[in-house]
Amino acid sequence: MGQQILLDSTVIIAALRETDVHHEDAKEIFMSSGKSSLAISAITLTESLIRPHALGAIHATRAEIGRAHVWTP
């Protein structure tokens, strides 16, 4: 079994926003995680959903995070 990688909100936000300067790097983290499991804390999840909530896209964004197989509380 691989290790667990705890992600910061900056990685989640960059992965979700194609216009983010770190988007490609963030995508690479998800693509190269291999056998490691990715996780985010409840605080990180909340921070990552602030902008999507303001834009009315919170449910779609939450689903996208789930499809990325990131463990969330």
C-alpha cells in the first residue's frame, strides 16, 4: 500500500481552475500519485469551495473533487 498525501487548498484550487498559473503542475500531482492516496482536510475542502460557492458551482466542484479520488471528510 502506498503512502497518503495530504493536499493543501492551493493544489486543489489550481487543479480546478484551468487559468491558474499552477494548473498543469497541480494536474501532474493527481496524475502521478500512483499507489498513494490523496486526502484533504475539512478546512482545505472548505477553502477550496469558497469561490465555487460564490459562483453557484459548489455541487459540480464537489463532484469533481470526488471524481479525482481525493479522500475528504
